Amino acid sequence: MADVELKAVAKSFGKVPVCRGVDLRIADGEFVTLLGPSGCGKTTTLNLIAGLEDASAGDILIGGRRVNHLTPFERDVAMVFQNYALYPHMTVAENIGFTLRLRGLPRDEIRRRVAALAASLELGPVLDRLPAQLSGGQQQRVALGRAIIREPQVFLFDEPFSNLDSGLRIRLRAEIKELHQRLRVTSIFVTHDQEEALSLSDRIAVMREGRVEQYGTPAEVYARPVSRYVARFIGSPPMDFLPGQITNENGIPAFRMGAIAVPLEAGVADAPGGATGPCEFGVRPEHVVLGSAGAPATVRLVQPVGASTFVTVAWDGGSLIARVPGMASFTPGERVHFSMAPRHVMLFDAASGRRVSMPGEAGVINPSPDWTRRPA
């Protein structure tokens, strides 16, 4: 096992930059996910670590050793691909044991190790089958087995669940997490699925346009996003953003969005533009409360999803989504009132999109518990 470090790693294809100075440190035994939308550079970053692409600039270190000049085999990493990349003419046993055969291990030793690993992956009954005779989940397990049996320093996963149905993805997600807890091999996982990232990772690197926008634990990137980009990408449904500005309401600083004003506590001087200025108010659906108190609004859309219901409410200043526990009985057109859990709302600079408030941080803007609709 080994740690992995990227120092100002860049990659361009011709004149098109894909990675723009990626800095990342992954500790020995850690599970880190590179998360972001298509085109953000996450797969290219993984390929650079694997040695499938050459870096245009910067250093890649595995176990403290610079590996830029080494082949993928010399880097001692194992990669699980999106399309499984199994040898179609080989049986499951032959696919899993292929790298051991290349190392020249005795046949009895290969059979013993393949059988033991296959049993742990529930592949024992299909060892004599070809890949074409397997389900998608079984093929993915074979790909995992082929990587595990090498006992590499680092596991690399390139969106391994993208071709599977949702139920199987959830099951394999749990299996990979249990596998990592057992083996504790440094693992780097690429996905655009934020639920996969949140459920699997020790830390998440949220990528944007070839750079790391934020690097932290799942709790940090969810509850303390550094920017509007991260706040919107993490969470389902994503955070709602309401445009407005910091104003002075009868001597009390507040965030105003149309006819609604949210009183603010100390720290307003840290807001963009000082005591007043344009910004955006961000709140997650689970922190919007529908009830008899707060600002009046109208239910526009109701989306039951089993354990909770997403209720979109609208008023003259905008709209937002509330997550209500259970199968809530709201109807479109119904008049309701909404408020927000003060500790969980955030302010973002309207121009840069950077977060400028966070509950619990020193010297930032914190909405007070008492807010209501005020005259415009």
C-alpha cells in the first residue's frame, strides 16, 4: 500500500487544456473519489495516475516515488474500467488469474488463490463460464477480482457502475465499501454520481474545469461547500439559490429577496461589498420547513419519492423545494407558509459564487432564528 500525491499536474491535448494544475494528496489506505460532471478532467486525472496518459507538467508520486516516467505495470496500480475490459475468450477463472500467470506462479497456487477470491466475491459457481455468459454484476465482480488478486499498491476505479441498473449499483457500492474496509488499499474512484461519492469516500475531490474546486470529507463538502458550484453539485435535489442583497432594515442588517427580508446576526461587514451588496441565499430542501408560520407561498409541484416528498413552493420573489418526511399530502395551488432552519442557510457572493457565510464559523453572516415577511 502507498499514498498518492499530485503536484501541479497538468494535461493538454494539443492546445486544449484538460487538467490545469491538479494538487491532491491521498493518504495510505484512504478511499478518495474524484467527482464532477462530464468534461471536468476527473477521468483524465485518473489516467494520469495510472500511466495511461503522460502528464504535460507536474509530478505524480506513489509511495513517495515519482512515477511520471514509469509504465502502468511499473507503477503497481490496478484499474477497474467502466466497460469491465475482460478477455472474452477466457473463462472467469482465467480472467482473474491472468496476472498471476504472467508472474509465473505455479498452476496449483493460481487455482488456490483464484478459488479463494472467487468465493469471497460469490463467483465460485461461474468460474468456468465466459464473460458473455455472465450478468453485468458478475462481470463487474470478475473485473474487481482481477484487480484484487494482483495485490497492488493502489486501486483505480473508472466509473465502474455506470452500466448497471440502480439496484445493482447500490449493492455493488456496499460490496466495494466492505472490500475496502477489509483490504485498506489506497483507492481512487471516479464518478459523476454524488450519491456514490458520498456513500463510499473518506474524502471527495470535487472537480471543475480541470481543477479541484474542493477537497474534503463527505460531511464537509455537503455541509460546508466552498462555492455555489459545489453546493449545487452535491445534494439531491440540489441546494436552492435565491438572488437578493444585504440591506439595512430599520437598523437591522438583513438579506432581502423581493418582499421577504431575513434578519442577520453579527458579521455583516464580512459580506461582499461590506454592510450591503448583492448576494445569493442558499438553502437545502431538508432545511426548508412548511407549516403555519413564516412567509406565505403557494404549492406549485408535489413529488412523492417514498421516504420523503419534494414540495416546490412559489411566491412573488421566487421558488424553492422543501423535503417533507413521508408521503406528505400537499396539493398544487394550496396556500402554505415556509421558514428555514437558520443554522443551515448560507450566503454566496453573487459575482464569484464563493461562499461568504457558514453557520458556526467565526466572523460570518448567520441568519437569525426570527425572520418574517416584511413590507417591500
